[in-house]
Amino acid sequence: MKNISRKILWFMVLVLLSQNVSAQSADTSIPFYFPRWEEPSFKKQVFDIRSYTGNTVDKEGYITKAIARAIEDCHQSGGGIVLIPAGVWLTGPIHLKSNVNLHIEEDAEVRFSQNFEDYLPVVLIQRGGFFCYNYSPMIYAKDCENIAITGKGTLNGQGQVWWPWKNKQPGMTELFKMGKSREPIKERVFGTEDDGVRPPFIQFLECKNILLEGFTMRDGSSWNLHPVFCENLIVRGISIISHGPNNDGIDPDGCKNVLIEDCFLDVGDDAICIKSGRDEEAWEIGRPSENIVVRGCHVLSGHGGFVIGSEMSAGVKNVLVEDCDFSGTDRGIRFKSRLGRGGVVENVWVRNIRMDSIKNEAIVFNLLYDSEPIEREMAYNLRTRNRLNDAPVFRNFHLKNIECKKAKTAIKIQGLPGGQFLSDIELKDIKINSSQGVICSNASEVVFDNNNIETKNGTNYHLEDSQNINISEEVKRGEEFISISGLIQGVQVNYKGEKPSIHFRDDLMKQEVKIQLWE
């Protein structure tokens, strides 16, 4: 009898151990180690905000205090669900606490205050890659664990009152200067209309085990969903609709273990953008974004469908993007940075992507990004012109099975002088219809394999100042296949169909190109 009891006990121990291993084991369909973690779970006890509105209604019907009391009671009771039921609710900022699931019921709409003073006192936030004290985000959490926002309701940022600040934001210029000069964060205090520093819609800072699922976000003040230094984050089935300035959709920043799936984005800036801080401050803190999976997402508009950068100074590594579609965006798949950023972006896989009506490049690598007005105002280019020691490095990218029905430019690869800062890029099984073909400049170790680039103007490929470029493709327009300029080394073309002709601007480069049949 004792032996049987011992066997049962050991069996139960083994079951528990196997469950734990399963929860932490890697997903083998992902080309890097991506752990599986337990989703946040909560006690079943419910804290309905209607139970708190009787004596705690704020001015003009706002329920800021009622929500805060419900969250505090839930937290103090060991956690549970704070319920916002159907109806329209007006509130100031919401600050979450550990073990709280803020559940926005279907047909509930939470409208956030348009009175700037309601977002005071200031809190620690990250804005544009630098830390400061500023207006509170509309939903904020710091140093929390096991938190969630769920439900099919709507969070309405009513951000239109903040959007004009884009045209008068001296505080942002001051923040960039303070960040670059490494002034103490405690001295970077904003939070006035004259400063014009807009808070993000939702920001979680240094939080762990997070679930964001099912709800809709509308009209954020600036970046919409901006988790910073968070770990074990799931963003599933949310919608973001917001067309103000700098209205990025989802921006994980220095985060680890992130799953973004089945989301819809219709935004005024980059839709899904991976970041890791800006310049010297990010180098010192050293928190890269790593282990990130994006899948099954739909982007209707935005500056880019999926983006990395330009703030990526602490590095980005181990990223998979798959089974997404982008339509009507300015660019489809976008990787951007510039001199002075430093940092390394590596080990990135993008596969099974469908695109249509892309206004500029379907795929773009750009290490000469210069589209931030504040950095132009600071004469950033003059300060970093000869600082190749602080150049960003992008390497080990694999893009496969991508189709774009219409784009202005198929692919643009723009590195930095020397080519070593942008290298080891594989583009395979890519089909694009575009006005302009592929432009590859200052890059090395680039493989174009079995692609179908159909262009209306110019050659399919233009190579400039690049090394070790391999093209294997069925050629349909031999006379308009490749043009070459600048210093080229080690170009190999493997072809089927028509023999490709190559247009050289410098005949000395002919010896660097090898053409052969593709077996």
C-alpha cells in the first residue's frame, strides 16, 4: 500500500514538473528561443465601478476617483477584476496596480478627460526615447506584475486636444537636449501647456506578465500603446484607430518576450514599431528589445506596417513577423536608423506577408533616416557626420514569401559607407509589382533568391557601392535587368530565361560581376 502511495505521489510530482517545463519550453516553429509563459490569471472577485460612484463622482460627472478606489480595493484584496460596465464613462488617468484586470465590457466606452490639469501630478515616463517627468499617460502602470486590460469595450483618448501641440513643443526639443547632454532624469520635469510634451495613451514601465486583449483604442494623444522595459507581454486581438500626429500603434520599447497577434491598426504613424531607446541614454541603460513575435495582424494605414527604429540604440534581436497584411501604408516593411544611434539590430525573420497599395517602398532598410524635425532643428547631422563609431549595425535579416500587388518602389536598401553596417540580408520568394525596382546601396552579403520583381520604369535592380551581392532569378526582361554604379565587388547573377544585360556606369567594374545559368 505504501509503495502504491509513493508511486502516486511521484506520478503527481512528475506531472507538475512536466507542466512547468511545458509552460517554459520554447515554441519550435519560431527560429529562435521563444519561451512560453503563463498568461496572467486573476481571482474571480469583481469590483464593479458602479459600487464606488455614489460618493466619489468627480467634477462634471467624472469617475476618476471611483476607478482608483476600485483598483486599490482589488489590489489590496489580492487581485481580481475591476469592471467597467456598458455605458459612457468620463475619467482622468487610470493607474493600474499588480494583480488587477481592468475589464472594459462590450458597449462600454471610457472617455478620457480633455483637461490637461487632470493628468497632473507628473509621473516618470519615457517619451521619444528619453525619460522625463510629465503628464500622466491615460492608462499607466509602473513596477507592476500580473496586470491586464481586457474586454470588447472602447478606450477613447479624445486626443484631438493634444494634437496641435505637435506644432508647438519646445519641451520636446529641451528634452532631447537634456537627454543628449545626460542631465539627471529628476531634473527633466515638464507637464505644462507651454512645454507641449504630449503623454502616450497607454504606457507600462518596468512591468511583468501583462495581457492586453480584445478592446479598441481610439484617438490617443501621441503614441498609443507604449510598453517600456516590460517582460512577458501579450497583445492580442486589440484594435487601434487613431490619426493624429505621431499616433504610432504598438511600440514595444526595451521589452523582452513579447507576443503581438491578431490586431487591427489604422493609425497616423508607424503601426507596429520595435524600439529600444535613443542614443547615449539607451547605451547606458542597456535594455534591448528581444524575443518578439508579431503574427496575424492587419494594418490599414500608417507610415509603416511593421517597423524597427529609429530609436533602437540598446539593440533589437530575435524578432519574427509572419502572416500579416498591410494595405495603404506609406511603407510596408521598414527598418530605419541613423548615425549617432549606435546599437545592433540582428536576427530578424519576416515571412508570409501580403501588401497592397504601398505609397513608397514595399520593403526598406534605411540607415540614413532623417525625418525627425527636432533632430534637424538640433543640427544632429552636423554633430554626427564623422561618427562611424556610433553607427548602427543591422545584420542577419531573413525575408521570405512576401507579396505586394502595388508599390512605388519594390525594395530599397540604403546602408552607410563601407557596407559593413548593413549586411547578411536574405530576400527570398518575393513578388512585387512596382513603378521602380530594387535599389541596393552601401550594403554587403545580400542574397536575392527566386524573386519576381515586375517594374514599370528602369531596371529591376540597381546596385551601388556594395559588396558580395548574389541574385538568382528567372529573368523576363533581359535588357532592363541590372544597372551598376560606384564601387562594386563580388556580384553574382544566376539566371533562368533571358540572359540579363548589365548597364555599367564605370567599365572597370565589369570584372566584379559574374553571370551564369541557374541550374
